[in-house]
Amino acid sequence: MERLQAVRGMHDTLPGDTTRWRRLEQTVQSVLHSYCYREIRFPIIEKTELFSRSIGAGTDIVNKEMYTFQDRNGEFLTLRPEGTAGCVRALLQHGLIYSGPQRVWYQGPMFRHERPQKGRQRQFYQAGAEAIGIESPDIDAEIILVCARIWNALGINDVCLELNSLGSYNARQGYRNLLIEYLSDHRDQLDDDSTRRLQTNPLRILDSKNPDMQTLLRGAPSLLDSIDNESAEHFSVLRGLLDANGVDYEINPRLVRGLDYYNRTVFEWTTDRLGAQGTICAGGRYDDLVAQVGGKPAPGIGFAMGLERILELMEAGQEEQDADTPRFYQVMAGEGAVKTGFMLAERLRSEMPALKLLLHCGGGSFKSQLRKADKSGADYALILGADEVAQNTVLIKPLRSGEDQYEIPRDKLADEIARLD
Ligand code: ATP
Ligand code: MG
């Protein structure tokens, strides 16, 4: 029979890699907890309408990347392509939006039907944070400082913060007209995507990954020149807070982000170490989103980081090796050895919960078991044969140091293990 494979663009994380994943996740979580962000979990599947309304009908995600299907009742459902919409939906549904500011974080798989390539999967993991209910730019600064602290904690120091302000929704409409005018004058230079977007969603053209479009856009009017005074002031306070805290940034007036719900602050953290997929984290303010999901308006800002891309930037740590290697390998053969050995191991585990003890299962001679002990990378073999069972002892055989094996009473084993550590 044909051997089944994973779905294209969806990856397995094998045991050798999960330790680094856990280090990444735990670092992200502990930084977020130190800023008093609380974890929230929400379903992987939502009604399709949640995403089409919030992310926006003219966006790549909604137009061509969503995993949408009809369930057995004919309802249109979608595997979440991002976390913010579901997060805001959950907070709204449970009455948490209007009871004071909320700071929350989430983590989990997201799904987008994109062309798989390095740094771009169809199932990928994001960790994100959302702060709802605060309009002032201090929270924008906090959200960005959280990211900076995460990079620092992970030992990642070659990332760059790109920053822009989209202004208010109304100011953006004014800019939209200026942009349409400029691009219409250069219609012959537009690629197919941009020609289509000129009709549907012209601001999206600023987000084009085509280098020719980026060159053309360098001559376009700047979004920052069109934003309203209040947004300009908001942006300036944010910049002051970032400056005061020593966070470097580059203003990128063409940064618009791939989702429609943003206004005012938008940002991306990028690196040139990952080739074309160099954005490791992106976020911004979304003061209209709660209303689009059906609530009374409430401001919000957040970010999402792409964990696979961040993982690529992390050095392999020694703890990865350590976490996957047993410290003791227990070998058992002969009359009564398995039964006594199991009871011994269980007692040790109760007394020393952090002990990494691999119990040999499957029988075999001492010789073959010891070969496996050696291969496991363990530092010591604990050996139980019929003699040790009868004499209430156990043999300890150092596997790495070349020292001789020695025998100790079984009830002294925990002390001896503690001494070896
Ligand atoms: P890109 O421009 O790379 O397509 P995006 O603007 O679509 O990214 P967001 O929706 O802002 O990305 O998601 C936030 C982060 O999630 C990205 O910066 C990236 O690190 C990660 N990400 C997005 N899509 C993918 C994907 N298909 N595979 C892996 N990571 C992804
Ligand atoms: Mg994308």
C-alpha cells in the first residue's frame, strides 16, 4: 500500500526539535507573564464570516489563503488564518471587553493556503498578544517593548523594527485617492496583481512583494504626509517612548500590513538572516475591529510572531542535548529482576521527580541491554540480576568515565544518585 505522507505545507516537529520549541514557547510566555498578559485559548475553527468581516474582503488571506469548508449542517467554517479575530470574538462573547483594559496572549497553529517555501508553511505557529481598551500610545509602546524583550531573552539581536502610522480611517481614504491618482498615471508599469488591486484595494499595493512595484512606489505620495493631526500626535508620543527606552526603529511609510483592520500604529520586526521570509513578527492598532465583530467600538493593539521563523534564528542550546538524554539506564535480567526493578524505579521516581531514568523494556541478555544503555547516552547503568535481587543490592556502572562498577544496598540508591548529581 502507498505510504501516506503529511499534507503539503504542514510539518511534523520531531522529538529532536521539540526541546527548542519548548524553550522558545516558555521564553515568550514568561516575558508576557512578566508584563501581566494572561493566556487565552479559543477554537481553531470559527465561522468564515468572522474572518471575512474583520481581516477584510480585499485581502490575500480572505481571497485566496483560507481553509474554508461547509460542515455537515452546511455552515461555512474556516481554519483560523490568524489569532486576533478569534481572540477579540472570544473576549467580546464573554463580556470581557468593556470591564476595563484586557491584556491577553495566545499561541497555536494557524492555517493559510499559501505556496509552501522556506519560512512559509500552510500550518504554522504564532504566538500573539492583544491589549484591548486603551487608546493612548503608551500601550503601543508597551506592546513593542514586550517584543524587544522577547528577542533579548532569546539571544536574537539582529532584528530591525519597522514602524509606520496609517492614521485614522478617514485620513486613509484621502490618501487612497492620492495613491490611485499616482498609480493610474503609471498604469503601464503595474503588475497584474497591482492592476487588479487598483480597483479593489489600492492600499494593498503598498504591501506588494514585487521589487518593481516597490521601486515604483518609492515615488508615490507618502501615507505619513496624509495622516490626521491626532494620529500624528499619537505617533509622535509613541516614538518618544521608544526613544526614551532605547528601542531603535526605522520609519517605513509604505508599511501597511496584509490585514484590513489596522489603523494608526503598524510595525514589523524583520531580519535579513532568513531570505525572502524575513518578517518574524508583525502587529498594529485595530480600533475598528471590535465594532466589525459586532461590539461597541473599543480600541486595541497587538502583535503576532511567526514561531518557525524565530526558531530558525535561535542557536541550538546545550539543554537540547541534555533534555533528550537519560541520566540512568536500568538493566534487568534474571529471576525476579524485572519485578524488583520496576518497583525500585517507581520508588526512585516518587522520591526524585526530576530524575531521568530510562527503564529497559523488552528483555534480552545483560550484554545486549548494556549495549543499548551505552547507545542511549546515559551516564550510568543501574544493573539488577538475580544475585542483586536476592541480596537487596544494585550495581552502578559508570558508562562514560571508565571507572569500575560498584555495588550498593538498594535502599541507599537514592542517596547515591543524589551524590552523583
Ligand atoms: P508575510 O508577509 O510573510 O506573508 P503576513 O503579513 O501575511 O506575513 P501576518 O499575518 O502579519 O503575516 O502574521 C504574523 C507573522 O506570522 C509573520 O510575520 C510571519 O512571521 C508569520 N507567518 C505568516 N504567514 C506565515 C506562513 N505561511 N508560514 C510561516 N509563518 C508565517
Ligand atoms: Mg502573508
